[in-house]
Amino acid sequence: MEQVTVAILAGGTSKRFGSEKALAGFNGRPLVSHMVNIARKLSNEIMIVASDERQEEALREAVPDISIVVDPPGDVKCALVGALTAFEFTSTDHVLLLPVDSPLANSELLRLLMRMCEGHGAVVPSWPSGYIEPLHSVYLAEHAYYHGIQVMEEGKFRMRNLLEKLQSVLYISTETLKQFDTDLKTFTNFNTPKELKIAERKFGKK
């Protein structure tokens, strides 16, 4: 399997969370530290994408040994901007995107997505409802960067808009992925401190 960069998207405004989500504690450590530990099981190439220099400085104190890259300045702060930053700075052909708030992610499930990336513009988990998981997906970086710039020039800012542009996207059913993660906790994320605390009581220290 070729080397794939794991990019942890730590940017965004955290408006609903009310504080710096990446640094919120889960089981005694910041969320970003949990995500770095997951990334280390998958690749030697790891980066964190921050939204600005202020966030970069805060993250660097939490994970001083990990490369941090920063989104370009601008009014738009969204996952697509962070993804394009990851695609721009990667040193590998493919990038696995991960959000900063999914500390229950299963490394074997993610490794399967990485193994299947060759020959595809992206490998994306898809729920039976049609909902997709673009932030737990692997992308052909140069291809995705080129089309992502076009998408933003069209005034569109959703990851789904990017995927609609890419060639040879492989969608993998979450029903198939249950063989690695029965409850699909990989895709659990947290929008409020209360949600995080509930998860900590349920899943922490296991």
C-alpha cells in the first residue's frame, strides 16, 4: 500500500462548541491528541490543518511534533477550505481527511479506505440513506485540489460539491464497513461540550 498523508482538519469557527474544539478534553487528553494517535497507526505522514495563526500556535503547544499548516486568509472558513489546504501541502499522492472530533475512529476501517484508493478520485463512506462521510475519506490530492479551486470559484463551499466534480469516486457502504466497526463509532463527532462529556462517560477509558 502506498503512503497516504493523514490530514486532521482542526479549523472552523467552533461556534456551536463555544470554545476551541481541537483542545477540548476527552479521556484526559485534547481531542487533537487522540486524532494524532489514530493517524500514527495509519501513516508516517501526518499534518494538522489550522484555520489561522492563532489556532496554529495553540495547537502547536498540544502536539509540538506534528506538522501544522494554515488555511489562507479569507472570510470563508469551512471544511472545503481546510481540505484544499491539505491537498496543497501534502507530499503524497493521496490524502485521508479526518475531522478533529472523531476520537472513536477505527483504524482498521480507515486503513481499508486507504487500501482502496488507487485508481479513484476519492474513496467515500456512504450510508444507506445517501448521506456521505466526506471527512472520513481518501482523495487523490492533485485531482481534488484542481477541482476544489473550481468549485470555490463557482461560489460553492460544500465537500459534496467537490465530490460531484471528481472522477471515479468509489462509494463504500457503511453496511460493509460494519465488519470493522460494528456500531460505526468512527463517524461519531461532537458539536457541543455536553455531547463530548456524554461520550466520555460512555466510551472513555476503554
